[in-house]
Amino acid sequence: MISSVRGTVLHIEPDSIVVEVGGVGLSVAVTPQVARAAHLGEQIMLHTSLIVREDALSLFGFEGRDELTVFTQLLGVTGVGPKSALGVLATLTVPQIADAVSADDDAPFRRVSGIGPKTAKLIVVQLAGKIVASHPSPTSRADASAAVPAQVVQALIGLGWSERVAAEAVESVAGDAAPADRASVPALLRLTLSVLGPARKEPVGG
């Protein structure tokens, strides 16, 4: 795993830079902000993530450790690949991402190129509890716990279920779930989906 690179900037593109490390030029995919801040011939240090695919090895670089952490978390969201995750970080700062997730607001993610409505909703749902808002209130944890069923219902609606079917399923599952699962959006969503089955456009009874 290549967790960071430090070297001389040899080439700059709008979405990538080439960094010479030990006589080897490494092509690193970056956000436009990082590319604009880079200067030919100057030293640069980037926190990196190496993505290994059957047909390619791709290196993604970030100025801050927080950005790398969020990039990795985004890759864990269903439907989000490396390019889409980089696009999120090119459009939103880490605090903006954290605040959107904390507020259960998927609108900022829908504005990212390549991110559709369902994926935007899944980002909010699956990152809930993993990213702390930049200015959390003292009661935010309790409020978030109380709002878990409502967030799961909204996620199911975004996946194609009717509000009635989603609400009834969540209420039923939450009643039998362990306290830890009731307080976790991803856990409660997984349990509910295991009962409902795959998402559909015309759910039974909807």
C-alpha cells in the first residue's frame, strides 16, 4: 500500500499530477484544487490511496489526512467508485460533507457529477455516524438516535418503496431489533431491507 508520496512535481493536468519519487514518475489523480495549488519543479507531499483493479493501478492523492479518510469512507458506499468519490471531494469540503451527512441532507451530493439521487441518499445513510459535523450541538447525538427510523424510511423511499410500506417495515423491524441496531441507520436499514427484499419501483402494497 502506498499511503503517501513526497517528491517533485513534473507535470500538471486539471485532474492529475506527476510526482517524481526516487527517479520514478508517479501519476496521481487529484482534485482540481490540488492541481491548481501544485507548481512545476516544486516539492509536494500527498496522502494517497492505491486502488488496485484487474486492468490498472490507480493512485489518488490528497493534501489532508481527513480528505483521504473521507475518500476511503465514500468508497464503502454502494454505487460510489474512486472517480465519484474524488468528485465529491472536488465539489465539497470535508466539513461540508460532514454537515450534510449530519443533517441528513443529500442535496449537496446530488450536485456532484456522476452522483444520482439514489446514490446521494445512500451516501448520507451509510456515512451516518462515521463523519462528525463541524459544529455539532450538545443534543445532536440524542437527536440523531431519535431520527434513525425516519432516516431509514427516507432512504427506503429513495430506493423505490412507498412511504407507507417503508414506515410499516421500519416500525416492525425496529421493535424487534437490538438497541445498538435501532440507533444505527446503516444497521436498521440492512435489517429492514432483509425483510423487504430488493428495492423496486412498484413495491407490493404501494
